[in-house]
Amino acid sequence: MAVEVWWSSLAAAHRDLLALLDATERARVESLERPADRGRSLVGAALLRVAAAAHLGMRPDQVVVDRTCTECGGTHGAPRIIGPGAPGPWVSVSHSGLLVVVALSPHGPVGVDVQRVSDLADPRAAQDWVHREAALKAQTAALAQGHAVPRLTAVEADAATSELRPPLNGYAAALTTLGESDSQHVCRHWPR
């Protein structure tokens, strides 16, 4: 099964999405000061649940998302999906500007990053930026689950990183998978 890459945008933000989220996710969304940040957080949390629900064959509000920080135990860590009776898929979430992206892999650690190019100090370095961020997210996910992972500078030996084509111009994006021989992926858009 290929890695699934789910795209959405800030245009999908609507208060009705709050009903999909758990209390921790709703509190996080509501704690953000800027409306755009609230919108990206809302769409990111909802899109994660929609993608995981499609993969697990359940409703988005039934998906269990664990965001426990591995360092302090707080609820602000990278998301993990807790599957019903079995480990859930590996996931990664990123957002920038108007775009939100979720990657879901049943095979192993995954990292995804999207970046609005105009937000970077050196827009020419956008692809390098997203490649590094995606690799770091995949490595961090693996370490959080207790997997042995080489130093970040050596991650490329056990990783497949590919450029993604964002649905809007002016963005760069990348996907990294660890422990897979290829980074074949399928793109989905939500809402359709």
C-alpha cells in the first residue's frame, strides 16, 4: 500500500470541524491568537482524522489521536494514531500559508513538510528546507516510537525523500519515508 498524501487548504476551515476534534485539539485551536493560525490548526487536526478514518474504516470522530510529548508528557507532541486493536498508521502533518498536508504510511515512519516560498529568508532554498524538515519529522517519529535511527546527517541512507507537487503555486513540499525502498505515494484532496 502506498503512502497517502492528503491536501487541504485554509478555505476548508469552518467551525463545524470542531465537532470532529477531541477536547485537547479543540483547546489547542482556540488557544491560538491569530485567526489564520486557528484555521490551519483546525484544518490540520480535522484532515488528520479524515485521512486516518479513511485508512482505518471508521468515522473521523472515532479516530484516537495521541499527542503526548515524549520529552515532557504534555499534549503538544507530534500526533500518533492509536488503532483499534492494532498499531495505527504512521502520520505527519504540516501547514504553511493557505495549505495543509497530512501524510499517512502503513509501513513505517513518515515526514511531510510544506512551506510557502515567500515566507523564507532565501526562497531559492525552499526545496532544501522542506527536504530537511520532512526528514527530521520522519526521524523524530521513529525515535518517539523507540526505533533506532541513525544521526540526521545519515538518515538519507535509510530514507526515501521525494518532492511533492502542492496544489497551489508558490509552495514547496517534500515527503520522507524511513525503511522503505521507494517513496511511492498517492495524493488525495479534502474536501473534494
